[in-house]
Amino acid sequence: MLKTPIARGVALASLGATLAIPSLSQAAFIDDSKASLELRNFYFNRDFRDGGTPGNRQSKQDEWAQGFLLRYESGFTEGTVGFGVDAIGLLGVQLNSGGGTGGTGLLPGGYQNDAPDEYSEFGLTAKAKLSNTVLKIGSLQFKNPALGTSDSRLLPQLMQGAQLVSKEIDGLTLDLGYANRTNLRNSSNHEVMTVQTGGRRGITVNGGANESDDFRYLGGSYSVTKDLTATYYYSKLEDLYKQHSTNLVHVLPLGEGQSLKTDLRYARSKDDGRTNIDNKALGAMVTYSLSGHSFGLGYQKMSGDTGFAYVGGSTDPFLVNYVQINDFANKDEKSWQARYDFNFASVGIPGLTFMTRYLSGDNIDQGANAPEGKEWERNTDIAYTIQDGTFKNLNIRWRNATVRNNNYSATSRDIDENRLIVSYTIPLL
């Protein structure tokens, strides 16, 4: 489905690279190629504890699906400029859905629309490398303070665009990106982007629909010392918002098996023409690690006329208190987090990990004549990866979440949630 100019350009570039390869040295292109097939089985159950009313809201979401994720990454042809191509094929198969229990994000369809038996997506990416600079055009997954595509459901979110990453200077990474379409986690369609407006964010869009086909960013990170990394990104979703994001991460060694990690984040978001966006987001997370144990404390504060702004749909915002269900980024919200992790490899059981955390938010502006908004969330995550034998690298993960709040919003509800994910990656090349 090549409906946009950039999609047609990617196809032509990929075809051109393929045709050119036989006339170039193919050794690196082939020898450095990687391919894998991930089998991802996902069961998702969400119980809305406030029931199915008012407004005929559903009381439960419950779906089960099987995902197939085929990934291919070529090497680069030899020469001053190396060329290559990446590809990703995604297939989701329904195992159980319907009866008003859809809408989990595993499959297309919502509460009152039956999910299809299957859905699929295929993406191509043309790439070129000059020295330590790589340009990619096509289907991309972004992961930086400006934009984070999500991989927390059956299939990952993809975006259509371009990215240039340069590492010509030791310790410095420069990152330039552009996107004009998004392919959501439970969709086969490429859609224009939106700004997230859910919850008590207080964000409104004026003078047209909440949509944009132009997201761009410029940023990078620099290793100031071996223990300190500084990051800055500027981004803009055309007509909707612009944002400055900064991040400082410091890891202080405290002796054998001990460290103290400090993660500081600040973002300033403003309107770019058709919204009321005005937000300052401050976040801090401090984590003390001792052998297999990690103890973390986090704080996040929203200020300004609205809550935090980021690309809507299913992207991951760069916030310390963005967790399994909530982002704690409503207007004027203040939230804190306590987290504990344990890696059982430290006691002789490699592959087994445990995490639990509790977050509480308050001071949410719910509008005139409404009480102060409050919410809390508790998460538990247990995972085990088989270390050897026939099923080596088979991963089993259980995620549990509980959410309670007093927010007067159709999207802010009391929730008990369980996710069971079994994944197995088979190397093909």
C-alpha cells in the first residue's frame, strides 16, 4: 500500500539498492545480515471495577492472540557509501475475542466491533552509511526523548519517515528524524498523527481536526564523563505542539556490586498554532543498586495551563512516571513512585527477574466545581527466560496492574489488569 510520496520513495530506493547490489561487493551486505522470527503469544485481561455504566461503557476487556514478527537487517555494501535494506513482516492472529470484550489494543476493533481473524503489516527501510553516519528511510521504530514507538502489545507500532544518526565524534550522538504517518499497534493502516488529549490533560485543539502529517525532531546525547550523559531534543508536531526535552543521567559507582543512578528529565511544551498546550514537566528518578537488588524513588510534577503533550495513539512519552497503564501527566498533577527490582541471577537463578512499584498522584485540576483529582497505580512484573535446552531463550512474562482514581473522565477508570506474554525468538541468519 504505497499511498504517500515517502512510501513510494522508499520502495524505489529499496528497488534501486537491490538492483545495484550485484555490481558491488556483496560480502559485507550478506555476511552482516541478520534475520529472526519472534513468536509472541499474548493474553490480555482488563477488569473495569467501576462497572459498565454510565454511557454503556464496557465492564471488561479480554482478548488472546498470537503474533509473528519476522525481522531482517542487511549489512552494508562495501565502498565509501554503503547501502542496505531492512524489512519487517508482522502478522497477528486472533485466538479469542468478541462478546463485547475487545479494545485491548492486541487486535483491531473496539468494544462493539468484532476483531478480525487476522491482520498484518509489511515494512521496508532503505539505508545508507557513510563513515559513522547512517540514514534510514521507510518503516521505522523511534526511541528517544522526542518520540518513542510502542512495543507493549502483540505487534509493535511502526512509523513512516526518515532518521539520520551520526556518531562521528567520540561520545556524541546526533539524531535527526521525520515522520508523516503512524501504523498503530493494532492496525494495518498508516494514519496521520494526533496529540494525546486523554484523561484530565486539559488539551484542546482549535480550528480543525486533531491531526498532523508532519513530525520532526533534532537532538542528541553527549557523554560528558564515563558516568554522566546529557541529552537534548527539540521536536514539533506541525500545528499542534513544539517541545524542548532535556535529560541528565549519572551513575555513581559505590563499590563492588553497588551504584547510585540519578535520572533527571525536564520538558517544555507549547502550542504550535491550533492548541492551548502550555506545560512544564519535571521528573527525577534515583535508583540504588546492590548486587541483584534495585531500590528506586521517583517524583514527577506537571505545571502550566495543560498536561504533558506527546504524539497520541500508542507512543511512549518520555516521563519517569509513565508505567503500565497511566502516565501521571494530567494538568497540575504531582506524583511519586517507589520501585523495587530483583534479579535472581545474583542467587544462582539466571533468567528470573521480579519488579514491583507503587505510584500515587494528586493535585489534578479537574475543572471548576470539581474536587482535586487523585490516582494511584500498582504494578508487578515477573519474567523468566529459559537458559538452555530445547527451549532456550523462551521468555514467559506476567504483568499485573491495579489502578484507582477519582477522576471525572471517561478514560480514567478503576482497573485490575493482567497480561501474560510468552515469546520465543528463532534466529534465521
